[in-house]
Amino acid sequence: MIGELAALGAAISWTVSALFYKKALEEVSPISANIIRLTLTGSILMLLLLFLGKLALLTTLPTGSVLLASASGIIGLGFGDTLYFVSLKWIGVSRTVPLTCIYPLFNVLWAAFLLGEQISFAVALGAVTIVVGIVFLGQDSEASGKETRKVLIVGMIIAIVTAAIWSVSIAMMGVAVKEAPDIDHALVINVVRVVSIAAAMLAFSPIVDRKLGFLKARKRTVITLIAGGIVALGVGWFMLSYSFTLSPQARAVPISSTTPLFSTLAGIMLLREKVTARNVLGSILIVAGIFLVFLA
């Protein structure tokens, strides 16, 4: 039960962080936002380990876990989250989050096409349900003009690509934390994941952020990104990593994927996004499809 509750906590954390990110992205570019978030959040998490006296655990981690966590960070937090920010900026929380949360479907597809596993009827039905949900999300009755429609479609495509990238990153983390003997090691592995990509993005910032926009962000924007980073990377990803140590991925992942339900409500009540009945139905269908895929 604790593992399942941790996965649910991750879902809620990611909804809250999306609200912070959306606000910050009104004033800074996606790549600059990601550099700020990762660099400062990574630094804070390292200080947390030092404060808790857990820094020495870094030397006790298996080499394989360190490499997998680092690769997961580069793939998921570097490439995946930058695209996630682009989609958030273009099409909002209530559409982006449900689409990015279809990553469990890609995990099943990798198993089917790369490992030769058979796809059951329930999995196929779940996949169809997810696709129908995506179609509903793409029907924007408020959109007017060719340019607006184009932004919506491209934003949705970017969100779906993000989900595919996240699926690879999450699978890597699932393997990395399996060798973690306790909650402390799960925490340290999660910090390794964040710090590795933070160092990489900061080192390559003159190339990926040529105008060095991350150095020009206002204090309020920086604080907002730090808050989002702590909630998502510190709390959310730690809770998901911890849930992997207590529950099978087949149970933890679909529970963590309920974020669309919370994000749709948040988009309506807190961000005042224009969410139609089709958008709500699409979010519900996507969540239902995810559960069919993983609970089959």
C-alpha cells in the first residue's frame, strides 16, 4: 500500500510542478527554464544530502545504477523535459500533461516490438482508448485561424514525443533503483539523476542557450522554477523511485500516470485555461487506457 501511495504522490507532485512551470514559461524560453531548474534544484538536492549526512552513500552505489541514473537524467530530464516545456508553453497544462502521461503505452510497445512480447486484447483496447482520448484533446472548439490550429497540432506532437522519451528514462530508473537496498539509496540515486544532467546542461549552455537567457531571468521566475523543480524532481521523482522499491512497475507506473485527472482540474480552476468537455473526456479516456494497458 505504501508503494502505491508513493506513486500517487508522484502524480500529484507532477501536477503541482506543471503549474509552476507554466507560470515561469511566460517569461523565459523552455531551454533557459530547464537549465535554471536543473542547475539550482540539483544544487539544493546535493546540499540536502550533505545536511542529512547521506553524501557518503554516493560511494556505495553500484556502478550500473549510477550509469543508468545518469543516462535516465540526460534522456528524460534533458531532452524530454525541454520538449515538455515547449509543449506547456504552446498548448497549456490541461492538454500537455495528459498527452505526456501516455508514456506507459510506449513501455508496452517497446516490450512488444523489441522483446517480442505478445499484446493482449486488453492492451490493444487500452491503446485504442488512449488514441481516442488524444483525438478528443485535439478537438479545440476555441481555436480560430490556421496558425492557432497548427500550434495546437505541433504542440500535441511534441507532447507525444516527450512521452516516448520519458518511457525510456523511466524504464532506466526502474532498473537503477532495483539495486537500492533502502529509501536512503533510492534518494541518492534520484539526486545522481538530476545532478548529472544539470552539470551537462550547464557545461553546454553556451551552445544550447546561445543568448544565455538563463542568466537574465528575473528573480521571481527563478524562484518559481526552483519551486517546480523541488516538487517534481525532489518530491515527485523520489516518490516514484521509492515506489519502485516497494511495488512492481506494472502497478506503480499506471498510478503515477493519473496526473491528467489532477492537471485538467488545475488548468480549469487555477490557470483558467479554456477546457472543453472534449478535453475532460479525452483526459479521462487516456487515464482509462493507461490502466487497461498496465493492469491487463
